Amino acid sequence: MSPNGQDPPPSPRFTTGPLRWRAAVPQHRSPGGSRIGSALAALVLLVVVVAAGGLVVGTELNDDRRFREFVASGPVGEPVSAHTVDLTVLGARTAATIVEEPGFIPRDTAGVWVLVRIRALAQREPVSIGYAAVRDSAGREWSATERVEQPLVGFGYQLEPGIPVEAEVVFEVPREVATDLTVRLGDAGVDLRMQTVAEVPVPVDEAAVAAGLAATEPLVLADPELVIADPQVLVGTEGNGR
């Protein structure tokens, strides 16, 4: 005790070796509430992680969606590229009865025949139109009919590069969907995965359907035909020595 009756201040503590001054550090204890809050935060984080994992699993793409076809859309009268072939929808006709050639057996239907006229042009190499179908807005699909010969559809007809061909593709559909169709064309076969498909609305309205169904004579299918280039273009090409 000092002469004035007060205790002297505590002196610093020293350790052996090099002189180091160590001050006393106050100790604090975390209250119990902090531990509970940390536990709750960890629990909430765990719930969020589990929920997010379930969402990812639930939205994982299956093979059909992951490898679905590529769609190239366009209007009537404009070429649409389906990777190896350019396809142009030129128009459409409807009928209750069709015939391939005069004198052949007519083919009638409980629905309506829709004949879509297209122009096909191979781009770089010989190719066939292996896929032709129409689809309505509900996603229902009808393939090109097999009740008549389809000269342009299937792997029996080969398009040559640079030579356009026009022909009709024939579909048999229910009456109620005849004005709600999109034609789908491509060089693929049954398996469309990772293939390019051209899509164009079919230009058929109620008046066209009514007129086609009211016709008394079978509708004769048009023959395929080559599209002859403009003679002026050919002359100019020859003049260039090509």
C-alpha cells in the first residue's frame, strides 16, 4: 500500500526471453440467445438449399426436350431453310374427293383433303423430303397421307442442288382443323431429334374449305414439275462463260 493509503496500479507482467508486454484482455461470453439464432440461421439455409436442389431436379430436361428439332418458320410465299433444302409454301387447295389421274379410283374422306403446294430446292447436295406433316394449334399432327402417291415426299424422290421442283403434298385431316394448320417439312425421317424443320402456316380459310367440300367432281392432283429458270438469266450466264 502506498503512503497515501491507496493500492498501487497493477504492474505489467513480463515473460522470460525477449521482453514482451502482455496486457490483460477482458473475456466475454456469448449469451445463450446468440447460439439459438445461429442454429436457426443454419436450419433456414439448409431448407433453402434442399428446396433449390429439388427445383433443379424437377426442371431437368429429358432427352426429348434436350434433343428436340430446330424449327425455322416463315410466311407463305417466302423460302424457309430447313438446313439442306429451301422450302416455299405457294398455296393450298381443299376437296372432299381427290383422284391421282383422270380415270383412276377417286379417294373420298370423312374429313377434308388439304393439298399444300410447295417448291423445294436442294442447297448443296442431293436430298429428299423425308418428313411432311401438318399440325394444329393444339399440337395434334397428321402425316402426309399414304392413300395416294406422294411423288415429292419420301426417300424415293431425290432433289438435285440448284433445280427447284414444285408439287402438292396431300393431307387428310378432320373438318374442324382445316383452317388451323401449319405444314412442317424437312429432310429427316421419323427421328426428328436435332434436325431442322421448316414451318409455314397453311393458307386455308373457311370459304376455301366450304368450296372444296361442295365440289361435285374429284379434284385431280397436280403433277410435279421442274421450275425452269428465266431464259434471260441463262443467256447472261452463258455470256459470262459459265
